[in-house]
Amino acid sequence: MSFPLLTATAVLPAIGAIATAAVPAARRTAAKWLALLVSIATLALAIAVLVRFDPDGARYQLTESHAWIADFGVRYELGVDGIGVALLALTALLIPFIILAGWHDADPLETGNRRWRPTQGFFALILAVEAMVIISFEATDVFLFYIFFEAMLIPMYFLIGGFGDRAHAGSDENAAAQRSYAAVKFLLYNLVGGLIMLAAVIGLYVVAGNFSLQEIAEARANGSLHMATNTERWLFLGFFFAFAVKAPLWPLHTWLPNAMGEATAPVAVLITAVVDKVGTFAMLRFCLQLFPEASKWATPAILVLAVISIIYGALLAVGQRDIKRLVAYASISHFGFIIMGIFAMTSQGQSGATLYMVNHGISTAALMLVAGFLISRRGSRLIADYGGVQKVAPVLAGTFLIGGLATLSLPGLAPFVSEFLVLVGTFARYPVIGIIATFGIVLAALYTLVLYQRTMTGPVKPEVSAMPDLRVRELVVVAPLVVLLIFLGVYPKPVTDIVNPAVKSTMSDVHKKDPKPEVEAAK
């Protein structure tokens, strides 16, 4: 029996979470180091998965299958395709940086009365989220996926509500109320989506008799399992609704700005760069593979919603006065591009969407974490409270600029390639949608450059005149992300080689071929 590498990749951070939570309260530093070491060891396992994965091999690799709840056809089934491998690697890569960036975010607070924060709990919850996200990318049993898709809401709720941003205007009571509101809103939105999905999961079992993704997909492909048109469409809508909430797609997005605004910067990165990717990933893995005809039926409406997300998110980002909420609305716009690429039903669009998931995770992490370092120095999230930072903290300003330029998809940085592929793939089949979406690029340039101008340039405000530049720990967080943004912007081939075969299989699932170009290339 081969070593269960996929199980180990998910179980290690789960065990690490328990061990970190069990560290005595007086040993906060030991808890931090333990969490960091566990996250690095998890990254090593993820690299091992990457090394063993053969892009030209079987669709699902490193598979594991064991009986679980036999009476209901539930199995513990894991397997990864190229899309799952890429997102698993992204998750394992970002968690060590998130932990390092949040090194002091759960340290004891001093207010009127001495108040202690459960430092161990903060890092244990981050590892718990990592474990649940990883197994969500690995699960090929629909019921197993659903359990962890929902379970990750619990640690995220406590991370948002219990460890909020210290740079909150107003009293401690007001800050606590805002955090509580954001956490409850996050939980309720996602729980409603999950409950609707649960009904669809039960319906799928009634129709198919089991929860195995591969068995159901194979039965649909060879004609041994037939779904009535209305049944397939209702089941698709049940799954898609839950994933659209998580993604987040307009008009189900409103929880995200509250959650990212009230959470610490590292937790905000965990939300949008890691957890939200489960929604877009699941659209590719479950919606398109299980319900191909319903996916094609819903495509026009979904593309309209995606374009609204792109323009709406960008417009609201332009008008923001809060740095973190600006990044949140920018992410809504970017997720619109990802969903548009998925449902453009072209290989370029879906490859670009998958690459966008990876690149958005890196670029958002770079921008939000540097913004978090900036906010922690000044103690304010308001753009108007800054000015002239580049004169007193040039390295901080420079890395902030690179993160911002990546957000607007500047050529030479990683998101440009993925956004270009999404637009090319969309233009090929839906030119009007592609043209409208292009305006999102113009708006992205506007909100990013205005943000940089107002915070980093101009006269030095007295409140930032003594602001220190990035420290060693902060440079260790930011520098690798900047290097990755440049490397993948110039040479995205390592990622595209992994995801393209999986995209080809997904295109086959929905029985779609790329449109032929109107003008044939010269031979």
C-alpha cells in the first residue's frame, strides 16, 4: 500500500491545530513557532504532491478510497487533477506567510483593564482552515466535500469575530460590534448557501445512488445514468448557489467587504486568497462535471452576473475610503473575471480562470499583507490619513506599488497572463461580454493608482513622518510573493502545463470545443 500523501497533507495541519491549541497559555511564542513549522511541513508535503503528479497521466491521481458510511454510499475518496494540485499548492504556500504576517496580531491587548487574547487559538484556527481547504481540493466524494466545505465556516467565524483589526475607528465596544456583525453575516450567508447545497446533494444521491464524483460522471458520460432536464437544472442551481456565495458573485457578495474590513490583514488574505477559491474551484469540479447540460443552459445568466461583478466591484473600489474594503471590492471584480472564464466554455477561458485563481491569491496576499503592515504602523485604515509614505518608508511603498500593479494586471506581472487568457477565451464565444468586461481593467488602473497616489506620494503627513520601513520578518513575508508575481508574469508555463490537461477534460465533460478562428493562421 502506497503512502497516503493526500491524507497526510490534510491531516498534518489538523494535528498541528490541535497541538498548537494545547500549548500552555504562558508559551505563546512556542505556539507561534509550532504553527509556523507545521505550515512549512505541510508545504513540503504539497511540493511532494506536485512532484508526484503527472500532468499527462490519469485525470485523478494519488487516489485514495476507503469505505466510510457504506449504508448511504459515502466513501472517503480523495484524488487530485491539475486544477486541484495548483490550488492545493497555493494554499500550502500562502499559509506560512499568513502566519508570519500575523505574528503579533493575537498578542495580549492592553485597554482600560488588562485583557488577554487567546494567541494559541488564533494560529490553531488558521491551521484548521488550511486542513479543511486542502481536503476540499482533494475530495472526490460529494458528501465528503460538502462536510468540509461547510466545516471551514466555523474556524473562519471565530477568526473574523474574535480577532478583529485593531485599526478600528471608535470605541472598543463599537469595534467588537462591527466584528460580530461581520462574522455573523459571513456565517449566515454561507450557511444558507450550504443548506441549499445540502438539499441538492441529497437530490443527487436519490438520482445517482452514490456520492462518488468519478462514478457519477462516468455513468453520465456512458449513458447509464440519465437525469431529467428539470432535475439536472435544479440540482445544478443548488450547487451553484452555494459556490456563488463562497466565490463571491454579485449579488451574493455583500458579506465579503464586511469580513475583510473587520478581520486582521492575514485573515483577510485567508478569506479571499484561500477560502473563496473553494467556490470557484467547485464550479469547475462539480457543476461542470456533474451537470454539463444545466451548466450550458445557465451560462448566459452566469456570464451576465460575472460581468456585473467585474464592473460593480471595480466601481465601488474606486469610491472607497477604507484601504481594506477597497481591496475587498477589487477582489469581487477579480472573481467576476474568474467566473466569466469558467463559463466562457473555452479552453483559454478556463485555463485563464484557473491561472487567475493562483495569481489572484498571490497578488492579493502581497497587496493586503503590505497594507496590513502599513495600517499597523499608522493605526488607521482610512486612505485620507496617509500621505508621503514613500519618502519615509521606500521599501514598504515599493512593495505596495508592485502589489497594486499586479492587482491591475500590469503586463510582466502574473495576473496579466491569466486576465488576458480569460478575455481572449470570452471574446472567442461571447464578444459583447468580453468588451464590457474590458472596462474593468480601466477601472482597476484607476482605483489602484489613486490609492497609491493618495497614500504614498505628496507631502509627508506628520502622523507618518516617523513611520519605520519594512522589518526583516515583514520582508521575509513580502519578498517571495513579489518574486513569484514577477516569475509567473514572465514564465507562467509551470502552472499552465499542470492545469491545461484538466481543463481539456472539463471541456470534454460539457461537450464543448473551442470556436474556430474566423481567419486561419498562415501555414
